[in-house]
Amino acid sequence: MKDPDTLSFEEAMRSPQKEEWMQAARGEVTGLEDQETWTEVPISEALAKILPGTWVFRKKRSPSGEIRKFKARYCVRGDLEEDDDEDNYAPVVAWSTVRLFLVLCFLLDWTTASIDFTNAFVQSILDSPVWIHIPRGFVSTKGPGTCLRLKRSLYGLKRSPRLFFETLLAALLRLGFVQSAFDPCLLFRHGIMMVIYVDDCGIGAANSTDIDKLVDDLQKLGFELTREESFSEFLGIK
């Protein structure tokens, strides 16, 4: 059954909340432009297939059911990419590791927190160029006959999860973390550990100050993120 809180572009533009959805879409495009995700170029400069994109609109609700946010995300139609030979594997934490993480935090009486990365995939630089069409509902700033050359990863690309994991892993190793031999998405250093599922991360630490320090260190390395209060919900599971 279709989720009534997830809308297509057509459904969003026909809904009573059309202006709220458009405001969310404008915020998404502005955020992507602020991060220099793409540059507008003539179509003639595209050296590969120009990929279409799609809008995903979703209502984010509070536990009581009230609408907390109108969320818009622009995704590339990565299923139409021509190169299927590239290795795009990205590891995700196993649920057995998540359970182990929770048990250890409980037994050690550690503080927990979640990290929310802002437009996580965009924080990775593309390893090869991709060309996409201008998002639906928006117009070119340079007139007709243009497209967008992606400089950063974007949701929908097959390689995006791998690129983000590699970017985050390199930063954590630089900060002194060690990967577990048991699970590559479990990392730890003295007094703190972290589990990673794509762009959802849980942290356990001996004290809250260590978590604040990690968040601050990641921000200094260029990551845009916020700290959530506790690791009480993960991937929609409480």
C-alpha cells in the first residue's frame, strides 16, 4: 500500500499544501547549490547520457502524529546509468552488531547519541563526472540548452553510498578510530564507539563531552551534521 505521507511531484503540486512543498523544494535546491553540488553547462559539453531526476516529497511527523516538516529531496535516476560494471558496494552495520552496541552501552552505563548528516551523500566528491537534467519545477539560469554537471554525489546515484562511506571512514580513521575486524561499520577508540548504516550513525561514549568533541571534530573536517539527543530510535525502530 502506498504511504500517504510520501508524494510524487504531481501529487505534491495538486495537494492543498502545494506552497509548503514548493518551499521545501526551493530549500533543497538552495542547499544543493550552497554546497556547490553542480555547475550549469551547455548540453553539448555532456560526455555521457544526461540522467533525469525525480522529486521525493515526504511529511515528517512527530511521535504524536503532527506534521513536523515538509521534506523534499531531489534524486538522480541512477537506475538509468549506463555503466553497470563499477563496484558500488557499501557495507552497512549488521543488526547483531547494533544489538551488541546497545548491550555494551547498557552494561557500561554509557551515554548514547545519534548523528544526523545534512544531505549526507552531497558531502562526497564524485570520482567521475555525471550530467543531469535541471530539477523539475525550476528553470535554467543561463537560458535553454543547458544541463547540470554534478561535482558532488547525489541521492539516487549507484555509487553514492560507497562514496559517502569512504569519505566518512577516512575522516574517522584520521580521528584515531579503528575498524572492528568483526564488522567494518563498527568503529571505536578509547571510551567511544560508533555504528554506521549508510548515513545513520549511533554513538556510545563514556560521557557526553566525548560525543560533543567527536561532533565538533567532524564539523571541523567539513561535515555538516547535527547531534540528536539519544540513540533511542534507529532506522525507524525504537
